Amino acid sequence: MSHLEQSFLDDAILEVLPELPAVDRNILKDHLESIGVEIYDDLRFVTEADLMKALKPVQARKVLSVWKQKYLTPEKSSPSSVEASSTHSLSLHTVSPQSSSSTSSGSPGLDTQWDDNFEIPWSKFPEELIHSLELGRRPSPRLRRQMVRIVVAEMMGKCRHVGERHATDVAKKMVAKYPKSLQDIIEGDIIGTGYYSIVKQLQNRIENEKRTTTTTKIRKRKHWDDDSDTDVVPLEERAAMQDTYGCINWNVKFLPIGETQVGQQQKMEKLQNMYQHSDANSKEVTCLMKSTFYTQRQHVNQGKSINCLREEWPFLFDELGMIVHFKELTDIDIKETLTHNLDLKGKRLLNYLTTVCVHKSKRFHQTYARLQRMRGQQSGCSEDVKEMLLLLLSYFDEKEESMFFHVDDTCLAEEVELGQVPLTPTIIVCGQSCYSSTRYMLSLDRNLVNTNISSFISALWLMFGSYYCFNIHYPSELASTLEFLQRLKNDTVLPTELEDEEEDEGEEYEDAEVLYRERAPLRRQNEVHRGSKSRSSSTSSTSSDTSVGGADTPVIQSDDEEVHADTLLLTSVPRTRDEETEEEEEEERCLVTKS
């Protein structure tokens, strides 16, 4: 079930519990998906017991009452069941008169069908924008943002609770009228549905508008420094503060059926013994890692140090073990998915970086020339991935030293000067460059956790997977590149509006603090944090609230084509309308000065 097809759950939940906080709403939505709710008709099979894991008893009964009446068709229900449901609903509405008005089908604020007759306010668009649309030209980022703001204002004037389905329907209409100007296209190919970037911009603007009126605020995570003692924070509170984007089993609450604490301990010790033998049965290791996933997550979420985790779960830092853990955590095979998508999308991205971007920045051109000298005549998928990643780091103005640490090709593990290695997951390159190296290591918290990685791609996904498996925040100095890789890992192409750096340099997008995204990892921070004192340390003195491309998606764009940088920045801070107005006025003054 795609992300766009899941939007009906938002409407179904908001219709009954519009006051439900966003966090609880998303938890309920994820839970409904996990038990198999895929279409509206499935809601009639949901029981009170199903909802008790995500809602309070009264909330669960209220939801069931409305859903069973609305989604239980006459052909599928008996008169007695309808009568009983009506009686139950009446009793609930008697207790809570406010809920009656909020769930009334006649309420204009909750009319989920208003978008069928919604008219795009073309007449309100700026003349410059209309001119571009009529000529089939792609509007500038500034005009596109204006268009989104006008459309969202009109949408929210029709309905208080605008859902993703509404944004999708409106985006379809807009792209259908002006496909040449608004459709998602790369090198002549329509990307996905062709209107996804418009949908996401509409959603981001809607979220910003809702944020100014909602009374329930999402608690932002505090900033820790070297001296802060996070051990005093209870596990339950730490879990509430931690981001769990995309992790379907981040904090497992119960042991698997038939398992005991004693049994888990015995299996952990067996895995430790098997790790000492190079001929360990991979199928048995996989089975044991799956069955002990509960205990692994308990230890990670309790904030145990990397050294302690490595002693207790050595396979967790090995390719086989991390694949199993990541799969249980996110339901994604990280090695297979990332490798497949690098092969599928990497070539096109590399081609764009080396043919278009190389001419737009002197610094980027110098990086490209240096990499070409190091690469020489080497060819192949692995070499392309190395070049693509290094060019991405350069494009996002992020330092290679934050991701790679170079040592001599004959360097032994105990000879690595770990005091100079970043605290965050770092690939130790045994050689002068990634191109000449045939051996890699992985460092976490300045601890070598894997000292014999034979391929660059394996080192890459092990490094990336460590952020998920060990609750490590993206460091601000690598956030854009890692979030770009995150999209490759997600096996999705999410086209987004791309900013022309030459035309609108320094101008930010419509800010969007997107709190929940499919399979996105921990929110970006200035520090590494895993809920324990030993894992809290500052890694940057710069602010994490901004990055390349502003609060929306970092972008790559040429004069005649667009390449969508499938990345997601999760920690932008919404600007006020006054700030937006000041920024636009400053832009106009700059344009007048230039002319």
C-alpha cells in the first residue's frame, strides 16, 4: 500500500477525533496499518481490543461507533446491528455533546468530499505566474511557492481538516491543466505520478497553517552537551523524546511468544560463542538474531555503550547481523534495497552531477577534477558509487572527513588513531583514497566495530544502517547527504521542487517541519545522542536548523532540466509570515538594485 493510498486513515481519524494530537494520530494510523487496514471497508472489522493499544477506552468506543455506522453498508449489516450501533453512538454523544457536532456529516469543516467541486483559484495567481503557465514554462521557485500558498489558503477556507487525499486531488487538477509547467519530469521521463512534488509542497504548507492554530504542540527534543547527564532521564521518557521515524519495531514491548528472559540470555551467549568461529551457520545465526531482537532493542534503547553492545551482540556489527536487525526494525532489507537503488538511480544522478552541476560551481568543478585524477581508468558500479557519493558531499558542501577517515593500506586495527576519528559512524579507508582502497573498517563512537569490510558498498550501508540500529542522530555536517541516501534506501523516487541556486541563491523554501515520514530515521541534531551520557557529545558548533536548500528539500536544477534530489530535511523551524514578507521584500530590493 503506497503512502498516497494511506491518506484515507488520516481523514477517518480526524473525522472522529479532530482534537487528537498529531503524535497519537500517527501512532493510531501505524497501528491500523499493521493489523491490515488497507481500505475504508476494512474499518468495519476493527474491534475495541484492536484500538486499545493506541487509544483510551472512551476514544476507542467513540471511533468504533462512528466507523461502524459510516462504513458498514446496508447490504453487509443486519438491522439489529445497525440499531445497536445507533444506540451506542447516541449514548456516547449524550455524554459528549461536543463530539456530536464534531462528527456530524453536515459539518462543513469535516466534509471529506469538498474537493470534488473545488476550483483552483487561477484568477488569484500573479500575472507573472499565469504568463509562465500559459507559455508552458516552469515557474521559478518563488512563483511556485506563491502558487502553493494561494491554493492552500483557498483549500483551508473550504475545510479545516485538509488531508493528503485532498492535496492529491488538487495537485492532479493543477498538473492536468498545465503539465508542461508543473509535471515532475526528468530528461523527458515522467517521474512517478507526475504530481508528487506539488502534493508534498501543498502538504508542507498545510502543516504550517495547521501549526499556527493547533493547541497541541509536539515536544521538541532538548539539546545535550558533553556535561549533560542523560542517565537521569527514565527510559519511558527517553522513548517519548526519541524519534522513531520509519521504525516499525523501535521499542518492542513484549517478548516473542514462547520466549523467556532466561531463553534470551542463553541465545545471546550462544551467538557470542558462534561469533568466535568463522564457519558459523548463517541460517542459524539469522534465526537466533531474529528471535533475540526484543532483547537487542532493549539493550540499545537503554543506552548501553557501543563497547558493551559489541561484547553482548557481536553479530549486530557484522553484515549478517545488521541485515537481520535492520529488517526487523524497519521491514527493509538494507543491503538489497540500497544496492538495488544505487544501481537503478545512481548512474542517472552521476551523469547529471558530471555534466550539468560541474559547470555551475567552481568549487564543485575542482572536486570533480580531483576525483577524476584519483579514479584514473577504473570503471564499474562500485567506482561509480564512490564518485557519486563524493560528488554529493561536495554538492551539499559537506566535508569528506566527516564520513571517511584515511589510514595506510597496511594499517592494523590497533594502529588506527581513534582520537582523531569522528564520534559518528565513520568509514575507515585503508589507503590514500576510496578508489585505491581494497579494505575498509567501521568506527562507532571511536570504537572499531568491524575491521574487515571488503567492499565500499558494504561499508556504505553498514555505516548508514548504524544510524538506525543504534539510535544515532544524523550529524549536521552530513545531514543532507545522509538524508539523500535515506531516499535511496527507501526504494522510492520522491520528486520535489528544485531550487535554482543561481537565480534564487540564499532564498529558502516554504519551511516545512514534517514530523512523520515513511521510514525516516532519527531527527537531525548538532550532537550524537543515544540516551546515555557516554553517547552524548557535541559534534558541531553550527546550527542544525538550516542546511543546503533551506527547510525543504536540497535541490539540483539546471536551466533546461530538473533532477530531483530525493532528500528530506526533518528539522526546519517554521518561519512567521512577517519573516516571509521581509524576505520577499528584501528579494525585491535586490532585484531592483541589480537592474
